[in-house]
Amino acid sequence: MDIPLMETSIEDSTHSTMAASGYSEKAIGYYLERPFMGEMPGADQVSEMTGSCGDTMRVSLKIDQDVISDIRYQVLGCPGAVAAAMAAADLVKGKPLSAATRLNDGDIFRVLEDIPVQKHHCIQLAVKTLHKTIADYAAAHPDSVRR
């Protein structure tokens, strides 16, 4: 049995579906490329949260002299959750912990430029999970975190 070749790739199909759903090119790029996705062996802190929608995020941080030297998110969720997590990581990698604690929803939304309104809670989950991870690290290392 001959199976016809698909004329568009899965990535092209995903891109067009996300664009039609209201995601910006920047948000689509984060979702498709996933530059900060995955596990981090030897992380200094790993924390996890589940949002009200059921999406779950895990953040792994590598900290060097109170600076986030590396960050990874693991996301079990929708494209909005993945894009928001990748944008959050992009904004805080290489930054002091004190600056990362000031990251807010608006910062991520400005980077993503646009995502569907019903996905704005994904941005909140990315921020809350990052803040929880930093707070957990600070609780475990009270003498090393400068505020």
C-alpha cells in the first residue's frame, strides 16, 4: 500500500495552527525551539507547581554566586505554557536571583508579544514556579542569597 507523502511538515502545521489561534511569531518560536526545556543534572534547586488548569511546570536552577547560571523548565502542558516558560528562562538566565524575583507577568507578555487571552494563566504559572524555586533555594541556603 502506498502512503502519500505529506506536503507540509508537522512543524509547519503546528506553526500555522498556533498563528491562527492568536500566538505571535515570538511565542511560536519559543514553543517550537524549546531552548530551555529539559532536565538539569546537578541542579542546585528543583521545584514544581501545578496550575489551576492542570499544567505542571518544574524549574531547575544552577546558581553561581547568587546568579542564575543555567535554568531549565520541564512542562507538562499546552503551547502557551511552554512558550511562557521558555520566555521566563530567557529573561532570567545570567541574572542575579534578586532580579529574577522581580520578574512579573507583564515582562513575559512583552517578550511573547501575544498569546490567546485564555492562555494568560500560563504566564502566571511560569512566574509563580520560578519564584517558588528561588524561594525554596533561599530557604535552603539562607546565607548565600542576597536580597
